[in-house]
Amino acid sequence: MRSTKSPEQFFSKMKKKPAVQAVIDNIDDYSIEDIENLKGSQFPKWIRKVLVKYKGRDGLTAEQTALQIANEMMASSLDNEE
């Protein structure tokens, strides 16, 4: 059965296997190439893709990144009003 959530939303809610959680916990120790080359049944292509996105956003989820951008935009617009 497929989820109606995007792969990233599903990944953020799913219970992580120990190997996947270990990568998340130590994401700074991995290069994007290292993540793309992870092997094993616990690292299907969709999980590797989500981990690469996670790495590219410095460990923030898409929602956290969107909130951060929105806050920066609001702060910028307030600065321009002064």
C-alpha cells in the first residue's frame, strides 16, 4: 500500500531502522557521494534521495527550511519598511 505523503513527509514520520538512524545522526560525517553509494536493503533509492536532500539542507526538513525562509523574508520586509 502506498502512502499519500511525499517520500520526504513519509520518511520524516516513519520508524527508522538503526542503520538509517545512524546515518541521520551522523549526517555531517557523510558526503553526498557517500549517501548515494549506501548499500543494503535498508537504503533503497528513495531513502538515499531523501537523505541527500536532508544533507543539502543542513539537517533541516522541508517544513523547517520553508519556515526559515519565511522568517527571513518577513525580517527583510520589516527592515525595508524602516
